[in-house]
Amino acid sequence: MERKGEGNTSTTGSMLDQALRDRSAIWSTLRAAQAWPIGRAAVVNIGLAAFYGLVMGSYQITAHDGWKQAISSAVKVPCLFLLTLVICLPALYVVSALLGSNLSLRQLTGILMASFLVTTVLLAAFAPITAFFMLSARHYAFIKLLNVVFFAIATGAGVAVIASAVKTVVSQDLAAYRTLLRFWFVIYAFVGTQMAWILRPFVGEPSLGFGVFRHLEGNFYTDVLGSIFKLF
């Protein structure tokens, strides 16, 4: 029997369908302070992120220790999202409250989990394309940039979900709403990219061999620019 407050989210499939097609129902549930399956959403997010991590880490799967990178990336991509959530959540909640938001901590967590669902579903959908190019285009810089582009698209879709949720769930004036969104976007972007830089490698550079982590030198943005220059 469907539990009260969960609407059409009694199965994982219906929860995913709701996140992709009927997010207004999620916002209505959260706004009414009813139970939305945040725990199940977290588990699904972990599974989808691990799947994409496994694919992107398989670039050197036929090389010695190549399987280790695949397993490592399958663990690190879910960690990227969950650690970003844990680090950002307190600041997002406090600033939201200071700007007059009526969001509870559970509502805010639900919004972020729903946005991550859209992000990880998109990444999982991109996985066959990633695998195709890893098999047909062996240029490391291209493969790395391809993954950056897919993460940017998926994360952008997740941010759009947050914007939609805040507009629907939060009761505040337009100026405060815009300020809140800008703050969320900046915090989310900088923490997310820095976390990705700390957790790298995800693809694994062939000349360096397998390593769970790399030395903390440079930054995400200079590395992306360097990869672009290597293509030309």
C-alpha cells in the first residue's frame, strides 16, 4: 500500500519519472511538509552516479591495473555529489533563512536530492555516448573534455531544477529569490568543481598509471584550458 505523503513515488521507477516529468508534484509534496522519499532518492543517485563513474573510468580498462581506475571512479563519482551536498547544505540553509526563506532543512535536502536525480539520470543516459567515444577516439584530452561537457550539461539541468523548486516552494519577494539563486549557484559551482579536482583522476591519464588521487597542484579551470589547447 502506498504510504501517505509519497504520492506517486511508491516505486523507484515512478520516483524517477516524477523527477523527470512531474517535478511540480514533488514541490507540492515538499511545500506541504509531507514525506518525499529522500533516502530512496539518495540510494538511486548513488547507483546512477556509480554507473557513470564505472563507464568513465574504463578508458584504460585493457591496460595493466585499468580495472582499478574503473572501480575507483565508480566510488568517487557518488562521493563527488554526496560530499558536495554535505558541504553546501549548512551554508545554503542558513543563507536561505537569512534571506527570509521558509524552507526547512528537510525541504532543502529534498530539493537538492531531486536536482541530483535529474543530474545523475542525465549522466547515466550519456554513458553509452561516453563509452562509444572511448572506444573510437583514443585521445585522452578529448575524452576528459567530453566528460567535463557531460557533467556541465547534467549539472546545469540540476541547477535549473533547483531554480524551479525555489520559485515554487519558497515564499519570498522576487529580489530575495534572485539573490538566493545566485548564492546557491556560486556555492554549488565552486564547491563542486573543487571537490572534483580533489577527487581526481576520474578517467586516468595513461602516462601516469593508476592512482587513487593526484597531488593537489593547479586547479580545475587551468586543467580544462590545458586540455582544450592539447586538442589543437
